[in-house]
Amino acid sequence: MSASVGLAPRWRRTAIVAIVAAAMGGALWLGVSRATAWLAVPSRPASPEAGPGEPWRLLLALADPAAGERLVAAGKGAAAPACAGCHGAREVPAAEGVPRIAGLGAGHLMAQLTAYADGTRDHPVMSPMSKALTPRDRAAAARFYAALPRPDAPPAAGVPDRAVFERGLALDRHGDGALGLRACGNCHGVLGGGQGGRLPAIAGQPVDYLAGSLRRYREITPPPDSGAALMASVARRMGDAEIDAAAAFYASLPTTGPANAAAAR
Amino acid sequence: MARRLPAVDAVVVGVGWTGAIIGKELAAAGLKVAALERGPARWSAPDFQAPEIHDELLYGVRLGLNQNAARETYTFRNTGTETALPMRRWGAFTPGDGLGGGGAHWSGAYYRYDENEFRLRSHYTRKYGAGIFDPTCTAQDWPVSYAELEPHYDRFEYLCGISGRAGNIAGKLQAGPGNRFEAPRARDFPNPPMKVPYASAIFGRAAASLGYHPFIQPSANLSRPYRNTEGLEMGACMYCGFCSNHGCEHFAKSSPQVCLLPAALKLPGFDLRTGAEVLRVETTPDRGMATGVTYLDHASGEELFQPADLVFLCTFAVNNPRLMLLSGLGEAYDPATGRGQVGRSFTHQTTASVALFFDRDDLRLNQFMGAGALAVTMDDLNCDNFDHTGSGFVGGGYVQVQVVGQGPIRGVTVPAGTPGWGAAWKAAARRWYQRATLIQITATAMPSRATVLDLDPTYTDALGRPLLRMTYDFSPMDQRLAQFLVDKAVEIGRATGASRVEPRYTRGQYDSTRYQTTHLTGGAPMGDTPASGAVNRYGQLWGTPNVFSAGASLFPHNPAHNPTGTVGAMAYWTARAVLEQYVKAPGPLVQA
């Protein structure tokens, strides 16, 4: 409200309306009646990073990558040690088995940190750390990692034996009709290269991270309208054999390369 | 001589929505069911997976999932004095083929019919006088009521996971984006409505500013992941824009192969056979009972006789009357005398549109993001929701902006008068791709005495059987209605602030090359006596009580709303009548 102080009353009122509307997710259509509020057109188009209804979209748009760099390097107190300790502050993680998040979409990273913080996703390390950060901190860290290039590193794992690789390739390309499984590539891009700002590249991620994430997705029941619910509904249809084959397959692919052009933007 | 197979309790001809529903219900009750589908098996995975399924040329233009018109088509003429010619490529409608039928690649617009559609003749006669009907109009009351079908609509909606918001629960109007004109429903939809695209919101705001009541169209494109009433998992729609004419890679479009068949196949009594093309229903010499069906097994080329105690005709709407005619079931309709019921009351649909062009450099409608049934629509001018006094028509139509996905081949709208190709077309396509949209009108179609389905005297299909011949034209009532609706839609178009509002009337004769919808109805209408319908209220043939017909061929007229909701509800209604009544005491369920 302080921004409107000093304005003429009629403009002050307009400014307050605009600020309140922006805080409500950007949906502003002056003159809309209550009965047709659902027809409101967002004042801004959705960005590749965030839908108009996501509460953190403004935070992410305004996030300071320099603050993110400081946070990544130094952490924030005992509950939130430096991100770089595991994920690295460059392209490749500092520790074995840690996902390679450099160059993934800022919206994707912010959505995951938010999901860990609000309990939608659950991870023994990431959940307490995300809860210890403010939304502004999470946005800054997401912005920092998203600005890094995708790592040009060797695959996280060697090529698995042929039967496992072919099973993984089939899941990537065709899914499994008998299990009601759609192809991973529908969303994550052909050969795991990622699509757009919100569908992450999974090629070249560590096998234990991929398999562990899928197993945890099988266990959770996220809010039905959330992005996590989509992944959970897929993971629930995967048996251990499918999870292990998909994880081994994607881990054996290069993180960058022709197949990963989408992620290397 | 066809080889005789071991007998089954029931044979289902065609495995789309109705065949899957009836076959599964019967098998679940312990009956042995042979489900015969003439087309190939195809499943969401692997057959509908991306990126291949996003091929607009193959599926959208060349209709790769539809019936092969070079193998089997229809002949068409406008009047009985013309010679019908075969439709060698699809135009006015695009019939399905293969497992799941049209349900595999439909758009997903989901409606219940209005209560008055079921009592059309008596309602309009009582309110406006008998003169509101043209003398040639053969529309009649349906022998089933909305209230009877309500639980079956409900069941079908929870099977499909329909996305929508109720407008009327048990007579109480609901606030929000539901349809206040809808018939009362017992409970809300299983999933919330879809998101509202920009072009649809512009339309909805303009309609609301004129006092209309826009709503988000109920949709079989799912707004979130859903475990359905058969325990099957469905995904959420991604608004990818490759929906109508395509299969869905995300298991997010309600289809027999997503919502039903995996559960049916677990039942010991459900035997699914694809590539099994039924040639005819076999009967006793007096045609009083069916003995089974003869079909061609595409894999072996062999003709097989499948004996069965019950036969369910579950093919695409107009193919049911064709199969009846090919099998000598019922009496063929004669437009000269009005006698006979098979082939009567055939209707299609009257559609029209109004193109809107917004001459604004900064506008990006982004209609490439879409889904088959993603729309803001209104029913203020539909059914009897407005005064028909002096109108010269019954029924109405819904008016909407539906954003199905603006493919690069079919999704370009340019102003009338733009050259069809070359530099001027390209310049217009560039200018208007992001700045033009269509208000679409989908209206009632009334049957008239002269519209008829019969067997063509000249042309045959690839197997040598006569093609179905359509004799059809828009009724004068429908043409008056279409004019009225386009004029109203132009007013809404002007209220959007569009710089150019271009009505695209449907005038003159019905044109079999111009797409309307794939909502063909009638041809084997239900009636309350053998003199008013080919089948009774359960779809049971009057003269051959162990044969049932399902699907839109039963509808005595074509209400404006999309038919699939009622097709699904009627299939459950038929299945329940068979299991609760016929199986216990075989014979006619309605005394003639």
C-alpha cells in the first residue's frame, strides 16, 4: 500500500486495486462481475516459467541471481547448508549421485523447491532445507542454477545391459499399454532432453536419483491439481522393473548433445 | 459356407463406446461375450504416443484413424430424384473405424440432452401450437425420459472423468462457470472444468455483456489425473492441440481403450476380436430371432459364423441401419408411403460460424494451445431456453469459441476474399494467425419425410455389399434456425471489439463436402410402437427381440448438443434392461 501514498485519492484507489490484483496472481479485469469472474483474462500472459496462477511467479521474475549465488555458496544457517556442497556451483555436482540441476528451467526448479517446502514432495535432505528457506531465497537459488549452462559431462552411468536399455528405450518412446503407461518422452522430450521451461531434462541424471525420485513419487498423494500429481500418477503405474530400466536408460545418456537441444538452449 | 464357432451368450458388433459399455456390463454379469471390431486393435500406448501422434497431415487432414473411404463409404444425394454418388473422401462428417471407434479420436465435447428434447413434439406443440412444426417434419417424442436416463448419464460421466462444473444440481442453480440451463443433475462432475483460453474468454465476456450466460464446456479432456470407476488411471490434458482426429498420448481423453477395455479384458467372459468384420446378422427363416452373426476374419480371410443368443448392433450411427437392411431386419422405410422404420428420421447437423478479426499488433491469441472440447459456450439460444413464438423453428443451437488447437495446416483463418494461395494468402495468414478466431454455432437438425437411408442400387463396398445411400437436405426449419443463430452470433462478435466480423452462413442445399460435425443421428429411431420406431425404448428391435441396437441411430431427431453423453447413457440403460429383465425372461421388453 505504501506505493500509493501521495497519489490523488482516485489514483490511489486504482493503484490499490492493481496491487491487490497482482498479489492475487495477476488476474485483473476491471469491471468483471462476480458471476463471470472466471472469465477474467490475466493482465500478463503466462511465461514459459510460471502459469498466471502460481503465487511465486512475481518473486521468480524479480529474483536476484547474485543473491542466489551467495546463497548457493554460503547457505543459510544450520538448517540450510550451502546448495553447492552437493549440487556444485558450476555445471557438475560436487557429490556423487546428486542431480545435475545446472541449466534446468527456473520455473521447474522453483516449483520443486516449493513442493519440498510445502510437503507436496518429500525428500530427507531437500524437504528440511527448502522449508528453512524463504520463498525469496528459493527463487534466487532457482534463478542462479537456471542461468548456468547445462553440464557438458559424461553420462552419469555406463550403458546397462541390452535388455534393460531396450526396455528403457521402449518406455521413453512408447510407454507400456498393458500398464497404462504413457511414453516418458511425451513430456520429458525424446531421449529425455526436456521440453520448455517446466518439463525437465532427465537424460544424464544419476541412476539412483532417478530411481529414488520415481519410488518416492509412488508413495505420495499430491493435491490433484498439482504438477506433482501428474508425475505421481505415472509413477504409480511403474513397477520396480520399469523404474530401474528407465533410470538406467536415462542415466546412460549424455546430458547434452543433439538429443538434448531443448535443454541446451 | 462359413465355419461355425462355439456359441456365446452375446455378440457385440463394433467396439466403440456402446460396444465396450454393453460388452463389459454383460461380461461382468457372467455372460460369455464375443466383441467383434472390424478395424485394427489400437491402444493409447504404443499407438497414440508422441511425437508421431501429433502429425496433423496424417491424422487431421488425411484422417488416418478414420474409416477408409476407398474400402467402404456412403453414397449421397440431396433429393430422391437425383442419382446418389459415393463420397470418395470424407467431407461433411468423418466416421471412425478401429478399436474404440470414434471414441478413440473424438474431440470430447460432453453434454446431456435437455429435458425437452425427450418430449420435443409434445412440448413445442403445447407451448407454441402444432403449426410450429413444418408438415414434413417427422420429429416425435422419445420413448424415454431425461429422468430415466439421469443415473446412466451420471455413471458415464464418472466412467469418463468429465471435466466441468454443474449449473443445476437437483433443481438448484449453481454459481460459477456451469451451465444454468442444463437439465438438473444429481451431483457435480467428477473433475473441475478446464482452463479458459484467451479467445474463449473474449467471447465469454462479450456474451455476458449482452446478458447471456456463458459457461465452460464440459469436456472429456481431463483437467487432472483421475482414477475412474473401473479403477483405471487417466492422465491430465496438456492442451497440446492435437486432439480432434488424434488419439491422446496422455490417457487424458476419455476413450473406450482408456476407460473401459483394460477392465473388460480382465473378465473371463469378454472375448475381444479385432479385424472381425460382421457381414450380416443371421436369423431364423421368419426373422423372428437372430441366431448369431457371420463375420469376415481379416487375418485369415475366412468367413466365420458366431452363434449367439443375443446380438448387439454397436456400429457407427448410420451403420446400424445399414446392417439391419443388409440382414433383412425390420421394414425398410419408404418415403412415398411413410411406412417402414429402418432408414427413417436420418439427420445430420446444421453448423455455421462467425469469423472475428482483431486488427491489433500486440494481440497473441495463442490458439495452438488447445484441446478438442476446450470452449466457452452458451445455451441461451439453445433448446427452448428462449421464446420461439413466430420463429418458424424448434430447438436451437449453442454458440461458442472452442480452441481445439490451431494446427498450421487447418488452423489458419483469413478474411473472405483473400486469395487461396500465393503471396497475398501468406501475408494474410501471417497477419491473422494470432489475431483471428471463430464463433462456432452447432444447431438442432430436424428429420423430414424425405430424408432417408437405404441401400444403394449401384455402388458396393470392397466386399461387394451395397453401400448405404443417404438422401438428405437441411429442413427449412433448420435453415431458419441457422440464420437466426448467425445473426445473434454477429451481435456477440461485434461486442468483442473485433475490427472485422464476418458471418459464414450455411445456406442453400446441404453440401456433403463441407464439414458439419460427425453427429449423424437416426436411421433406426426408437418409438413407443412398431409404427413409430425401428426399436423400442431399450433399443430392442420390435420384430426380433434378441437383437438390440445402440448409439445415435436411435435418436428420433438431432438435438444441438453433442451426442456422446446420451450415446453412453443409453448404452448403460440398454445393458441394465437386458440384465435385469431380458436375461431373466427373454422376449420383448415392451409389448407392441
